Amino acid sequence: MEVDKGKGEAEETRKVAEADRDTVTLKSSDGKLFEVSKEAAARLSTVLAGMIAGGSIDDNGTDLKQIGSEALENVVDYCNKHANSIPSAALISSSISFNTAPFKEPEEWERKFVDRLSHDALFDLVEAANFLGMERLLDVTCHKISEMMKGKSPDQIREVFNIKNDYTKEELEEIRQELAWAFYDD
Amino acid sequence: MPKVGAASPAVASVGDDLLGDIFLRLPDTAVLARAALACKRWRRVASDPALLRRFHSLHGPPPLLGFVMSGPPPRLFSVEGPDR
């Protein structure tokens, strides 16, 4: 570092350098820092896009207090892998039509990306994607979780998702009779 | 499938809206019905009229039967089975 440089000038130089950066730094709830491509972050997350456009990105690490380091690492990993794979126009149109259009099937790499996650990591990621307004990642993670329910009985679903059965025997039997058609093998 | 600890709060921590988003990805009403039997909260989310409208707009109209939500007592599905 140059010793005699005026402080104001150094500050100015630093600001210009930061504005030119092509990454943003995100800080997890437990204080870990992650760098992510600014372009990918803005393209994949409506929340980060808003923060970048609004200048509320902190160069020392933008606080994301709702997201733990494991989930944030996965978010950043996803953004970096995604960086060049889908044109932004396709993403924009898919998020606009989110309410009515059929969901797009995950791509092969996206499947692999969520397949390697532990159960807890997957649920943390789905919440992070939701919080950051990442429609595509939300699609991929929700799709993965829904696949875990396919072809399973209610008992098996409870087991997979560690759900406590809070129905009484009588309630369960009553509903089961109403829904008998849903228990055909498929 | 990674083993989940008995105290894992993973599913419980996911809010109703997100759970609904997950249900919307299920392929048909049969899977949705079995999911609804897992616990009361899941049934409540799965039988939300707004969710069911979206479900049917995404997956096409229900064949022969569908979710009948009108009038008490609230029922997730119509009582009649499919004609098969």
C-alpha cells in the first residue's frame, strides 16, 4: 500500500474499483463470506438484482441473516454453475408465467446438483431460494422434494419426511375411505 | 437417502406457502391425496382452494372427479371414486 497517498484519493480509487467488480460478496447468518458473479446473481435472484440495482450491496459482505453458510454456499455454487447455461430471456419469461405455466423440468446438471444434497440441506436450500426470489432454483428444489413423495404410501411419506402422524385412527380411516381411489397402485 | 434424525425440523420449518409450491409439482391428485394423509397440516395445505385451482391449471382438469370443497364438512376430495 502506498503510504503518502491522500486518504480521500485512496477512498475514491477503492470505490471505483468496487463499482467495477464483477462479483458481489454475500455474508451468511454465521458470518461466512461468499463471492458470486454479479451477473449471475442479478439474473437468477430477483432480490439480489434489486439490491444490486438499488446500491444496497455491501462490498464487505452483504448480510443475508436468514441464510446459513451451507445453504448460501449451495446458492452461490448454483449461481456459478448456472452462469452460462440459460439465456436470461428464457428465465425472465419463465418467472413471469410462474403462476400458470407448467414447470420446466430440471436439467441434468440441476438434478445432480440437488441429488447430492442431504435432506436438511435440500430444505434449507428451498427456503434460501424462496427468500432470494430465485424462481429457477425454487423450481428445481421443489421438484426434487415432490419426487420424494411419488409412489409412496402416507406411512412411507411420513417416514421419508420425518412427520409425526397427528391423525387419530378413526380420522385416518374415515379420510382413507373417502380417498380410496388414491390408493390404487400406480 | 440421507438418514434424518428424529428431531430434524426440516419439513416442519418449511412454511405453508413453500409446502404448497412443493405440492404443485406432484404429478396427479392421487399423490397429492396420499401426501395429504401424512398429517393435518399437509392436508390443510393440500386442500387449500387456491392451491387446488393452480394444481388443476397446471396438470389439467381433474378426470371424472376432483376436489370438492363446497360446504361443510370440508372434504379434500369428492366422495365418489373414479369410474373404473
